[in-house]
Amino acid sequence: RHLGLAAVTLAVGALVTLLVLLGQGTEPAKALQWAFLSYPTAFLAAFMVTEPATLPPRRWQRLAVGAGVGALSAAQLSIVGILVSPELALLLGNLAGLGWRRLRRPGRG
């Protein structure tokens, strides 16, 4: 049911990982291998992002969260001295999903 969401998360995460690795001088074949096999993007996409309790209500919102989590988890960003890890990217995606849920159902707990 959430195959599209997982695919978007995986594709964006792998693309960003590939770009980061190529930017760091990694050989293209090795960067492609690492993008799909050595990073936690597949687990994140298949099991964590697709958790129904934390997903936003609309499809486009779910895909936006998936793309955002995939990009943030792979970008190796540092914000205010804090490295954005896959766990932090997932937390930010869950907070976005929670915000969209609350906007759709005002007054409900």
C-alpha cells in the first residue's frame, strides 16, 4: 500500500547519497554500489517511513515527507553543529506528518 512512498524515499535518498559520494571523489561505480547497499536508506524507506501511525493524511504529503526524509538522511548536513542522521531525518518527517494530521483534523487529539 505504501510502495510509492518507500520508492520515493529510496530513490531520493540514493540519488542524494550518490551525489554526495561523487562530490567527495568516490568512483562512480563504487558510489552507486554504496548508495544502494551500504547506507540505511533501504531500511528507512521500507520500514520506518511507511509506519502508518506517523504518516500525513494525503498522498502528496506522504510523498513529500518521503522525499524530505530520503534527502535529509543522505545529505550529511550539519545544522547548528548537529549532524542530520537518518534518525533525525525520520523524526523531522514524523513531525511534519503530525503537523499535517493536526491541520486536517482540528480539535481532535
